Amino acid sequence: MSAAVVLACLFVSPGRAEAPAPAGTAQPAVVIPRFSDPNARIEGPNLPAGRVVRWATGDDYAPFHYIDADGQPAGFAVDLARAVCSELKIACTLQAWRWDALLDTIDKRQADVILAMVRPTPEVRSRFAMSARVHQTPARFVARSDKAPPEATPEALAGRTVAVVTGSAHEAFLKTFFPKAQLKTFEKADAARAAVRDGEADVAFGDAVALAFWLNGTSSNGCCRFVGGPYVDARYFGEGVGVLLKPGDEKLRQAIDYALQRLDESGAYAEIYLKHFPIGIW
């Protein structure tokens, strides 16, 4: 393939809306995050007539962005980019890039914007302007349904074995805020999850998206459920991602923010979110 192809105070979540569970099921409602401020009023777009906006996204990070069976870009980021273009009534192109080439596309004038799961580190913020948030991945605990603690507090997990990936932000968070938990570290997240499933650890702590898909996949054997959370401390788990743009392209940034707010208000964002995150991570 070518290059283009604790705790209450830490438990800060965006505004939320709930999608009801299907009738006749016992599944909890899926909480949909809302990142736009309903009281904010963003001015409508003022883009030059005929401007074509070139979008770049990643090629291998499902369900956010990936290449589908037909070789086409797909995923949450792709559908959201298309919805923004439709809302703004502008022409757009979209291309998937390998991760090692993605961040250079704007500097090389191969793209105008990047929408991918790029954590806005200080280095990234020094290179790009960023729109309003479009996604944030919280951290969550999971435990066996038959042995789950009643809550996930430092007191409730004191002395319990917590499986976590070694050297991860999740491990650092646990060491700071759950100092009496007994950490059992693993090189891979799937091994940490398996430790809970197999009874080798009381709970696991990690990325809520990966945990949600595992809970509802075959490898979990229906063993487990979320306990406590979600946790979104930006110092450990990031502040969420937005659309990256060239610094100074203020008209385009404002237009994208306007479209994102409109998509939120109309329910279109919720539809896209549920398509790619039907399980719920909040």
C-alpha cells in the first residue's frame, strides 16, 4: 500500500445524551458524549466560493479510521468528515495515510485538515491549530460479573489485584490515585483483560473503547462488565481529539466548529457515534 491509502473530581466528563436501549432488552442506554456548548453561538462559515477542502485520516485504527474490504477509507472519522462537508455544503476530498506520513500532509500541502486519533501533545499543538473536540476516550475498570466490587474507589480496590499494561498512562494513574491496589502488569492489553476473565486478577484497567469491544466480543466469553468510571483526567488520558489544521487558517477552523455544533444539535453526530460505538464507553 502506498503512503496515501478520585473519583469525583477526576471523573470529569463532557455533556452527555442517552440513546435508549432497544425495546425488550436489558442493555443499558448508550451514553453519547456531547462536546459542543449548547449555549455557544458560533458564526456561520465564510469560506471562499469554490474552495475544496482536502481531508487526511489514518488507515489502521478501527473503529476510528481504517481501510475497508473494498480498499476505501472508513470509520468514525471518515463519516464525521463527510458530515461536516455536507453541513457546510462544500466540496471535499478524503484520503487515508499511513501513520508515519499522516502528520506531514498539511506541511507538504497534501491536505488541509487531519481528522484522526492524534493526541494533542504540546508538540502537536505547536504545529497545528485544532477544532473543537470530536472524541475522547476515557479509562474504565472491568471485573467479572460474579465477583465485581460494588464500586471502583481507592478504598474498594485496596488490596485487590488490578491488571494493567506496564508502562502505560493507566498504570501511572493507578499508582497515583489507587496506591493500595495490587498492580499486576502485562506487556499487552489483551493479556491484562484475559487475566480478569480467567480469575487471575480482580479487575483490569484500560482504554474504554478496547474494553467495550472486548466485553461484547467472543474472547471475553461474556465474563465481565464495567465497574466505576469513566475517568478522563487529561494529564493521563489526554484532552480528546479534534480536527487539526494549519495555524492561521481561522476561517476553516471556525467553519468546522460551526458544522460540529450543528451536527450535535441535529442529532447527526449521535447517529455517527452510535454507528461506530454501539456498545457504549461512558
